[in-house]
Amino acid sequence: MQENQQVGDRPITVSSGLGMLLFSLALVLVSPVMMIIGFRSGTGPVSLFWLLPMLAGIILMCGLFIVQPNQAVALTLFGDYRGTVDTPGLRWVNPFFAKHRVSLRVRNFETGTLKVNDADGSPIEIGAIVVWQVTDTAEALFNVEDYKGYVSIQAESALRLIATSYPYDDHGGGALSLRGHGEEVSDHLQRAIQERLARAGIKVVEARISHLAYAPEIASAMLQRQQASAIVAARSKIVEGAVGMVEMALDQLAARSVVHLDDERKAHMVSNLLVVLCGDRATQPVVNAGTLY
């Protein structure tokens, strides 16, 4: 079994098409003149020599082609790759060359919404936008069957791999996550797609996540989990600040000798201050006219 032959771009020298266009038109226009002369001389009906310039002109015109800006044309002769032309303008080559046009412009591809499991096993929906362009015409045409379809399949494959490599949310653990570290995840996605498309002569300009959400069947439960996590984080911050304020109050009272408190009174003061500072509702002050004992 023959191994796949890797083909890469190579330049080919071609002629300017303007001169050949004028020459071909001249040959085509000469034929009617020769036909008229032949009929007047009486040799026209039996001689078809006047057709030869027209046929030659038509054949030469088949070698003319136009290269648009940001476009390349790969040339093959009976299945053999001969080279690529990427200089814009009217060009002429051997009329028997087959011409394969490829756009070098930047393109966008948007994956569909994929349903996969993240690193924690939670079902999520994810989508991405891939910006790409062809950089090697020969590789795009001859190394893969359909380079456009190849881009879509490999992009979705890389997106599935990335989605299963990260959790949707880090839940306060500090690890990389799909939701909290979009730039890092997008860079990883771009590298993963580029590795797959390199053999097709395609450069990935940019790749980014365009859609990210929990699957509908767990979206409600995960929303409650996120809300609970947010409440716990907020409470932790409040408690941390309250403890610092209580500590500062005790230190200042002791440093200024405003009042001397024993351990029991300190505990009672700390308890009251924490209730006031950590409570989620406004407190009602109660004046204690007696003593603790």
C-alpha cells in the first residue's frame, strides 16, 4: 500500500496574460479574413486551413486565468502538482494545466452547541468560534480530502477535548476552569486546533469560547449551588472582617486603658460585637442597667 505523499507549496513561473490575450485574439480574428480570401479564390470550400489559427487562438485562451488578491491557484498537469501562483493579475500557463483556486482570506467558523461532560462529570453545553486561513495551498488541496470539512471536524474534536479537561467552575479551589479562566482556555483551544490543522496548511488566527452553560437538566441545581457558594464566600469575608474589627477594638481599649475587662467580660463583648457585625439585619440595642454577675 502506497503511503500518503505530503505535498507543500512551491512557486512556478508563469507568463503575463495580457500579451498572450492579444496574440490569441489576433489568431481568432485572422481566421475570418483567411476564410474570406479562400472563398474569393475558390479554395475556401475544399480547404479548411483557415480554421487552424482560430483553433490555436481558442486553445491558447484556455491557458489564461485571473488571480484575485488574497487568492492562490495551484497548477497540476495530468495529476502531477507543478506549483502555485499567488501573484494577482491576468496570467497564462500551459493550456493543459488544471487550475485549482483557493482563497487565502481569513474565515470564521462557528461550531454548533456541543453537549459534553466537563472534568467533574457535569453535563455542559459549549460552543466556539474559530478564525482561520489557508497558508499553504498545496497542503490544503492535496493532503486532506476536503479542507473546509476538515476544519469543522477537527475544531469540534479539539473543543470536546478542552471541555473535558477543565471543570465548569473552580468552586473556590483556584484551579483553571472554563468559566473563570476564559483566556487561558481559549489559548489552549487554539493550540489544540492548530496541532490538528497543521498538516492541512491552515493557520488558526484565533479561537475563543462563544457559548458556555450547564445542560438544561442540571442548570437549576447548579444555579442553587453557585448561589450557595456565593453566600458562603460573602459570609466568610464578613466574619473575617468582623474578627479583625473586634480584635482592633480590644487592643485599643487595652492600650488606652479606657476600661479593664476580665476574660468573661471580654468574651461577652466579643459575642455582642460579632452578632452586630455578622448579622444580616439591623440590630436593636438593649441597655443593660445592671451587671453581668
